[in-house]
Amino acid sequence: VLRWFDEHCAGSKRLAERAATVIPGGVQHNLAFNHPFPLAIAQARGAHLTDVDGNRYIDFLQAGGPTLLGSNPPAVREAVQALLEDCGPVTGLLHAYEVQLAERVCRHMPGVEMLRMLGSGTEAVMGAVRLARTFTRRQRVIKIGGAYHGWSDQLVYGMRLPKTGRMEATGIPRGATAHTQECLPNDPEALRRLLRWNRLRGGTAAVLLEPFGPESGTRPVHREFNAQVRALCDEFGALLIFDEVVTGFRAGLGGAQAYFGVTPDLTVLGKCLTGGYPMAGAIGGKREIMMSLVGGIGTTSRRAFVGGTLSANPLSCVAGYHALLEAERTNAPGVAARAGERLRRGLEEIIGRRGLPYVAYNIGSIVHLQTSGVLLLDTSSLWKLFRLKDEARRRKHMMEEMGAAFTAHGLISVAGSRLYTSLADTDEVIDDALNRFDDV
Ligand code: PMP
């Protein structure tokens, strides 16, 4: 596999080596998906990417999720070009597209009555947590172990190392996570105990969920888990925040909240919100809560401050609005989900026929491929998780190697373990991909 990269990706390699001299590690985004070195892309169209060396790939990275319509859809590109002709990317004042996008999102998402756009998913999660604390006048926030909510100090991935309790990520001041608590997925009783414990100590501001399970369903949750958490939040007066950065528009235009029929108090959006264009982040939620965000007419006296020079710029909004129109017109979430089903079924067939130690499953257009063994579905004790940590590391390495092998066969994945499908994935594209997977 490594020889394939040397023989076919000389242009990418040269650029990656140049990058490494001016960019730490030579990578600025998608930090985990660059084994043995990042590919330099020259062209992106629909379901395919072409690199600077002329190699063509079927793209299941989909930029990490946002390009639900496939790469570079013309309907969105043309609307963006027209906007750029008219007023350029940013003015700092109101633009009609801001309102049109917010109206459209509110129409689709049951839990979103108002929307405030920010610069990224990370920023939007930070804002939602701040808003929840302002509204409830409480400090503590509970997240689910293994969930990714961006890279802010208080919610950083991984948090504490088992045994020593030291922070896994460095540069985070002691105390930054003092009001963040973790709970395992699929264990409503443990969550109840934590909420009860907190009740005697100032209460819980919010419970933060990735509704398909931590890390976009890498640890899937039971179908009823979201409703169980909703009921517990109601019982203990905590706000329920859905982090729909990945599921927002992939699980359907109403997000995972419509999919599960569970309405959160606050919703965090990112990725698909701006149709793959920059500055994808927003907090949505119930009017009464959203009015505690600072700025504008009629906000309450208790205000949560958020900001952002480029937030809700016309470029992001025109792209988001037209991407949403196009997703409505084409039923993009449904089409992408059907492609995900076909891909998963095909992978299962290959795994079964060849007797491979892997498991494939999908939640709509998010397809997971993992080494089989203990799927972290029912992790009801912390001890079990600690024991599995080394195993998890070993598997991650294995999947990375697998990802490189996929690439050498013309398939781009999320580190060999996740595949996002899009509107552009026709049956022919999926069948072509399955032949390649079979070869790998
Ligand atoms: N929440 C979830 C569930 C995510 O998957 C991500 C990004 N992968 C984020 C938040 C952070 O979003 P961003 O990368 O835009 O800061």
C-alpha cells in the first residue's frame, strides 16, 4: 500500500512535504485522516475527487460530513457566485439570506424556533452551553463519554485519563472542566444518579447529546435512549441540548430530533448548515431560551454573550439557504440514506462471504465499519471502558492502515472506519465502490 502512494502520489507527497515546513504536521484540518500523508485535491465533483496527480477517487469522506449534496453542487455554486457579484462575502450588516436561512431551518426542525449563527460547531456548542447556564442559572453540564463536541476547554474530547485523572489533552487549565461531567451512553440509571447527586449541589444546567451516539454513532445508542434522557431532563429541570452538527440534515431535514421524535431545548448545528461552505455553526432553540442571547431588540436582562466578525456572513447564508432548497427538492437526506443502506448491505455481504473480523452498520448516510468484538454498546461500567482503552487504540491504528489501503484502491474514507454517503452516490457509484472494497 505504501508503495502505491510512492508510485502514484508524487505531487501530493511533494506538497505535503512543503506543507510540513510551514504548517505544524503539514495538516490543518481532518487531523486524523492523513495516513501516510494527506492527498492534495485538484478537483471535486459530486461523488468523486481527483488529486493533483490525476488519481480519481470515490469520496466517502465528504469533507467530514457537510457535503450532503455531494461535492460542489452547481445549484449552490451559482447562487454563491451571484451573491459575490452583488455584495461580496461580508458586510457586517443584515442580509436577506440570513433571514431566509433561519426561517427555513425553523420550518424543518421541531426544536428550533429561533437561530443564531456562529463560526463553527465548536463555537456553537460553547454558545449553547453558555446559554443553558444563563437560562437555568446553574453550572453543571453532563456530556456522554466518548462524544465529540468540538475542542473547547470545557468539553475537550477524551477529557481525563483513567487511573491518574490527568487531562488527556494539554494546555487546558485545571478547573476548566470543573463543571463538566461525563456519563456513559445507554445507561439512563447512571445519568439519573448523576442528576440526583447534582440536585443537592446547585443542579444541572444541561445534558449534551449526540443523538445517534458518541462520535457520530461510533458507539451507537439504543433507539429509546434519547427519549429516556429527555424524560430525565424534564424531571430534573435540566435543558436537553442535541449536538446535531453531524445529524443536522443528514438524519433528515428535521434532524435527529424529527427522526427520533424527541424535541431538545437547544440544538447545535454545523457542517451541512452552510452546504459545505465556510463558517458552519448555529445555536437553535426555543424562543424563550434563545432570547437570553445578547444583542438586538427585546432580549432579557440576563444575557449570554456570543460574537463573531464573520458569523452569518452572506456567503455562508446564501450557500446554506440554496443547499437546503436543493436538499428539499431532491430529498437529499433520503437518497443519501438509501445509498448508505446499499453500501452497508454490500459491505456486510463481503465481510460475511470472506469471513472477515469486521462489522458494518449504518444510520442513514453515516456508515460505520469497525473491527468486530465488543461493540461499545452496553458499557455499563467505567472499569470496562478503561480496560478497552488499549484495545481501542490498537483498533484505531488498524483502521488507519485500512483507510490507506482503501485510498490505494480509489476510495476515500474517514480513517478507514466511517463512510459518508451523499446525494451524488448513485447505485452505479456504490456498486463500483463495493467492487473496490472487495478487492481490498
Ligand atoms: N459536534 C460534533 C458532533 C462534531 O462531529 C463536530 C465536528 N466533527 C463538532 C461538534 C465541532 O464542529 P467544528 O469542527 O465545526 O468546530
